[in-house]
Amino acid sequence: MSNLIHGSTAQITIETSHAAKTYSSNVENLTRELTVYKRLGKHPYVAELLHFQDQTLYLERGQCLRDMLRKCDITDQQKTNWIIGLALGLEYIHSKNVVHADLNAANVIICKVIPNKNCAKWIDFGGSGIDHHQALANYDEYSYQPPQPPNQRTDIFAFGCTMFEIETGVPPFYKETQGMSVDATISYVEERYTARQYPQTEHLRFHSIITGCWLGRYNSMQELREDLELNFGHEEQHVVDF
């Protein structure tokens, strides 16, 4: 049985073997996503484009990370594996001169790679920037670093927000903005980010790295990923060619 999701620019049908993302209009977003997927090719931490036909991208399927964080009991080791994998994935994306521009846990899927083993992969490149082409999208209300347009540094800022969500189960300032309209939420969060006021993270395992993302300590995803692996290691050895 398929599951239908209505996105802002496309309709997504989740089938047993794949996800079908159909653009009925928004040709620019379709062209951008197809261009980015072709640039990225196959990578262990980026969802794979399986096929393209008739305005539809047929993609590797998985479970939405944001949904899993709110419904499932996830071990610290599993969260660590996902975060390091996503860091490797974003490092690779940046190495291909692509800016994702909409990083959050809703744009990550968890895929089973072998029995009893899964990994996190980035999805949704319809609004990404590539080469001299500016991003067509901007981050969600919890991950945008005002007033900058999307670039690699704002991706890193949003990666810190994604790490925060993976560790706590909700995005930054989510609890404080419950019941607010979208516009009020955007204003509330942007006001705090502009004033460099961030949620408390001292009690979190990834405290220093999350705050490093928010405070601009990392100049690249390579620096961030190396810091992660130095402090947290990984249960597997990953060899990824850029």
C-alpha cells in the first residue's frame, strides 16, 4: 500500500521499493533536483536516484528521521552513527559544489543497508544551490541563520540544528513556539538567532559541536566531521572517495 505526501513543490508517493517524487509544475525545482542528483551520483549517505521519467524522480526509499525521532526509542550509539554519516554526506555534497539549503531531520531518511543495520541519508535537493546557481529554497523556521542567503556556512549552522534535533527529538525552540503561527515562529526564532541566543546544550553529548556550528567555529564540514570522529569515533570504518 502506497503513502502519499504533499510537499511544497512536489507530490511524493512512498511505495514498497521506492519513493516517487512528481513535479506537476515547478519545472525549475525539478531541473535543479535532477541536476544535483546527477552531480552527486552514488554515495552511502545520499539517497540514490534510481530512475527519472515523465516529471517523476524515482528515489531510494526509507523512513523519515523526524518521524522516527518522535516515535522510536533510539540508542545513543545509533544517533552517533547517524550524525557522523550525515556529516560525511554533507561534506561530500559540499565537495561537489552543492549547497543543500534545507537541512533538517525531515530531509533525512533512514535506510536499511543490511539486516539489522541502517544508515541516514540526505534527501530533497529541489531547492539546492549548485555552482553559480543560487539556491531556490531556504531553511525551515528552526534552521535558518539570518540574514544570510544559503551557502556552505549556513548549511553548517543548519547541520548543528539537525544534530540538536537528533539528540533531543525536536528542533531548536520547538517547545517554546508550540501554538504559534508559522510567521510568529519564524519571528521568534530569527530574533534569537540574530541575537546569538541559542537553546541550552550543556547537558547534551554533542554540546561542543552543536555550539561550534552555531557560533561559526567550523570553516568546513571536513573540520566538523574530523572533530566528530575524534571525539565520538564510529562503530564502522568508512572509506569515502570525494
